[in-house]
Amino acid sequence: MELNTKIRRFQETTASTLHKESCIATSSDDGNKHVNENDAQVALRTLEDQLAHIISQTNMEEQEYEAEQNLHKQLQQELINIERNVTLMEAIMKETKELQELTRYPCQHHIACY
């Protein structure tokens, strides 16, 4: 969201700067052309700096996004592993319980027979 806002502001600044430059260029005389060219160069340099800043910020955002995506994948895999372990533990507990019942039954039956 913040990046989109900055891009929008940059586009608005660019459009207004270009509009101002075209108005100044059409209304100026030869004496002012030199000053307008310097202003245009300054404006161009400012726009280039803004663009470089936006590109840098975009790269940082992309790196953060990739890091979060990797973390999400790791957590997803960890969840799958934990769920698999829980299922395995439940199966072991069930088998252990059944084994305990089988070992109790013959003893109880054997005592009742005497």
C-alpha cells in the first residue's frame, strides 16, 4: 500500500513538473532559456533520485516478501511434520493400549480358571 502511494505521488510530481517545464519553455524568451535549462536539469536530477529511491525501496520490499514467503514455507512444512508425528503417536498409543488389554486378558482368565 505504502509503495503504491509513493509511486502515485512520484507520477503526480513527474506530471506536474513536466507540465510546468512545458509552460515555462513556451513562455520564456532567450534570456530565460538558460535558466530554464538549469531548472530542468535540476528537476530531472531530482526525478532520477526519486526513481532510484523507489527502485531501492521496491527491492527491499521484494526481499522482505521473499523472506516472509520462505518462513511461511518452513512453518508449513513444520506443521505437516508435527501433524504426521501426532498421527504416528496416536497409532502407537492405540496399539499400546490394545497390547496392554491383550496381556491383561489371559492373566485374568488364568486366575479365574483356578
